[in-house]
Amino acid sequence: MKDSDIDLLEELVRFILKKESADPVITPTPPDALRNKMDLQIEEEPLNEEDLLDQIKSVIAATPKTSSDKFFNQLFGGRNAKAAVAEMVTVMLNNSMYTYKVGGPMVLLENEIVNEWCKLANYPEGSSGTMAPGGSLSNFMGMIMARDNKFPEIRSEGNQRMPVMYASKECHYSVRKNAAFMGIGTNNLRFVDTDAKGALNPEQLEAMILEDIDEGKDPFLVLGTAGTTVMGAVDPIDKIADITEKYNLWFHLDAAFYGSILLSETHRQKLKGIDRTDSYSFNAHKLFSIPLSCSFILTKHKACLYQSFNSKADYLFQADSDDYNPGKVSLQCGRRNDAFKFWVMWKSLGSKGMSDWIDKEFELSQYAREYVLNHPDYTLYSPEGTLTLCFNYKDIPPRHICNALNDEGEMMVGYGKFKDNEFIRLAIVNATNDKEVIHEFFKTLEAFANAELAQEIEA
Ligand SMILES: *Cc1c(COP(=O)(O)O)cnc(C)c1O
């Protein structure tokens, strides 16, 4: 790497930061129009350095800015600067996390983080876990462990029985996809109703299990959610655990959204009962604003992790004990290092700072909630204490407001649906924002919606 490449990196980082504040929302262009407008084709001849820089900048300029303070569209957003720097270091070092031999201290610090999250969940000594490329696949690993624990023969013989599993109607769509990947079949995933807040109904869960047992089926897994995608609901963890213990079923908790809350002194009781789960997944790239992706699967049953993911590979695992060869409990072979960025952020803030980070998000969401409650033009759909705020303004169709805001390059915010209501869903997952940013969000939305209304009345 030459000095000119280092200069290039610095110039591009500065350019990104400038664009983020000057031009935070990209006016959407249909893909074909964008392809025609930009010079994206691969050419036979190399570009000179100057043209290369121009072309990279034009791509950056046209790319949505998820770290800006106008981005409220997803369950991730913002940027922890130290984590972003660490991610660049990770790229430079380019290790693979299958062995200690190749990963060195990166493997040790990943183990350290895994152990901390086992402790935070009050899992017993000897619990374990690993990282996967995102919550969908962390869930997949939890679900596979549940399957192999109940039906160990399935790994060599394929499915011989009638397995069924359960999750709420509000569960993440990866659960359904995973049911297909696992060879269990989407028809053998039962969807349990939710209450008014979006949390799983445990009485109905038990009734469904009894019915399936009665029909000779083999229930093996209940998948709860801590932080549903739309409403931010938490399923009743203790009540589900009562049922999974009674019927001897695996309890996996999809805490992709809310798992990070375990580090908050103030809010961790929202996940009370997590110690009774068999496994849980969580995404540090959501509430901690760490670059994508940073996702974990933790389990009490270390042996199950080995049973499901261990394979012999003599060419690879030549040294050190299994604890230091995380490739032995992985979905993957080569695996990127997603741990270092988390470790650097955690070191830089301390557990206390990490706790404050999460608390700030709840403060911002409480501020937004009060704003909506204090302004009669709004209808609120969210219960107290969630990090997604669902509301409507003056009965204007939410799609209309969200699409128009985005089309005009004002802000990125999405809409969602729960039961019979459609609403704007404001995701409050960026602790680098402050109350003024949230206030500005509502003011922009109102000015915009009112201008639209005025136009409609004229027309
Ligand atoms: C985000 C999320 C997922 C998926 O995580 P990815 O990293 O996007 O694959 C799964 N479950 C819940 C509850 C989520 O919020």
C-alpha cells in the first residue's frame, strides 16, 4: 500500500463525512435511471487515479447515508466513530476467525465478548457462543441446535419424524426462511397470536403445543422475540420458559433488536427471564451503531454448538485446543472478524458508557413519545418503553408522508403495519442523535405534511 493509497483513504473518509452533513438524504432515482446516469460498467482499460477518485466520489454521493441524522428508516443507524475506525483496521489486518493460528488475539477478544454476553444473560459457567453474519443466521444457528438436540439422527438420516415449532405472528421473517432451510418446512412453523402490544400469547402457545402432541407431532422449539421489528414488543419470556420447561422444548430468544439492552443497568429488566432460554441471538450493529454486521449466537449448551457445527478438517485445525479454534463451531469456513470493532467501542466507553449509550436511546424515544402525546394532531400506536415509535399525523396515509419525505430528499423514515393499523415507524436507534434532532424530525414532518395538505385542497 502506497502513501497515495493512504491519502486516498483519508480523502474519501472526509468526503463521506462532508456529504453526510451537507446532503444527508439521497433523492431516490429508479435503478435503471441511476445505472444510465452513472459510469458503472467495467472497462478493459484501467482508469487513471484522478478519474478513479471522481468515480468513487460519484458512487459515494449517490449512496444512501445511513449514519446521518436524517435516517430513521431501519433498526440500525448512526456511527460509533471508534468502532468504524476499528473496522478499517480489521480490513487492513484481514484475518480469518477459524483458528487462533490465523486470528491470534482477535480470537481471544471474541471469546471475551462471547463470555461477557453469556454472563450478562446469567447463563451458567461453561456456556458458549459465536458470531454469524447477521441476526437471520444467528437465529438459524439457534434453530439448528434446537433441531439437532431433539432429533440427533436428522444430521445423517434426514427428517424421520413430524417436528413442529412455534413463534409469534410478529416474529422476524428469517424464522420462516430458516424453517425452510432446516428441512423442517414452513408448514411446520406455527404462528401464535399476539396481544395488543404485539407480544406472544402464551395460553394460545400451550394450547397449540397440546394439540400437536395429541396429533402425534413432535414439538421441539419455541422461538420468542425480544424487540419485534415493527412494534418493538418483548414476548413474555418467563411465561414461555414455564411452557418450554414443562414440555421439554428448546427456547431460543431472537433478541437481534433488543439484546444489547442487557448492558443497560436501567433497562435490562425488560429481558428478565433470559437466563431461562437455551439460546439467544443479538445484533450489536443495531443499538450500538457498530458497522454492519456484528451479530452473536449464545447458548447454555456448548455441547450442542459442537454437535451441530463441528466438522473435521485436518488441513485447517492443526494446533491449539477447540476453544481457540472457533471455526469448529461456525456456519462458515473463512469468517470475517466482526469482534474487534465491538471490543474497541466497549474498551473506549467502558461498560458504564455502553449502558449510558442504550439509556440515551430510551430517553430519546421517551422524548418522541411525549411529543406525540402532547400534540393532538397525532395518533400513537406504541406502548410505553419501546425504541420504535408508531404514529400517524392528521389521518394522512403514512405511506404518502414517508414516500414524499424521501422523494423530496428530506428524511428517511418508513411505515409499518400491526393488526389493522398502518402507521409511520420512527426507529430510535442512534444514540449519537440528541433531542433537537428528534424535535427537528417532527417539525420537518409537520411542515411537509401541511404543505402537501394545502396543495391537495388547492387541487
Ligand atoms: C434485525 C432483526 C433480525 C435480522 O437480523 P439481520 O442482521 O438483519 O439478519 C432478526 N430478528 C429481529 C427481531 C431483528 O430485529
